[in-house]
Amino acid sequence: MARPRRGERRQTILETLAHMLAKNHGEHITTAQLARAVGVSEAALYRHFASKAKMFEGLLEFIEETLFTRINKILAEETRAEARVQSILFLLLGFADKNPGMARLLYGDVLVGETERLRQRVVQIYERIETQLKQVLREGEASENLRVPIADTAALLLSVVEGAITRFVRSEFKSSPVAGWDKQWELLRKGVF
């Protein structure tokens, strides 16, 4: 049996870590546990990642790349502010629903006791999303005569998403963030648009 290539092993480590984040509710994951789950030694983990923090950074990079690539696609395909906002919010909720381990990272509970840099990275992801929502609303104001308080509206919309992700994690992934979304969106839509 051929040994996995460096990039493949790195990917396996990140996928295993994400899986463990979804399964180990409230438990601290050690590098020894991760190494056992991957089937390698701890030393082998450190050949691919300089530290556990770097492993978390790899997952956060995946989150950023996935979300912002898809957000850019939404912006290219949708022209109306309402449709853009709806698609972006559903993307965030759907991503969390399909990736419970990543939802825990976005929630931040697994980063307690880790380096401050990781927590700041999550903050930056949310700030980028909020900035994108503001931009969509500004463009809607210019092209569609949309009249809403842009900063407050973007903050409200992001709060709804963060709350749904928090509820999902707190329920140990039983309360899907996309369950009931159509009705929830209708309420938000009426209040915003």
C-alpha cells in the first residue's frame, strides 16, 4: 500500500480534526487523540503542522476560502440586494449545517484555551461577512432605491446567522440552522426589504 502524499496526509489530518470537533461535544481534543484517529504518531502530525494552532488555522482557511468563493459566485449571479442577502445568509447556515465541526469553530467554544490569534481569525471572518452584507445593502440603496440603516441591518442579519449557528452547536447539532429558514427569511425580508 502506497504512503499518502504530503498534501493528502495534511488533508486527512484536517478532515479528521473537523470530524472530531463535531463528535467530541465540549471535550478538549489533544494532539495524541488526533494522531490516534488519523493513525499516525504525534511526531507525524507535527511534520505537517507546526502546532495544534496551525491545524485550527488550516480549518479556518478552509472556511474562509469556501465561504468567500461562494459569496463571490452569488454576487456574480444575483443582481438584486434581497436575493443576494438571502443567498448569502442561506449559504452560511447551510455550510454550518453540513459541517458541524466547522460550526463549532465559528461558534468558538473549541478555541477556548487556544491562542488569541485563532479567536481573532474567527472575528475577522464574521467582520468580512458583515462588510459584504453592508456592501450589498449599499449597492441596493444606489441601484434599487433601498432605504435601510445599512450598518444596523447588516448587524441584525449577521446576528440571526450567528444565533442559528450557536443554537445548532448548543443543541449538539440537533437543531439544524436551516430548519424553518423559509419562514424565518420571510419575517426578516418583511422587516428589511
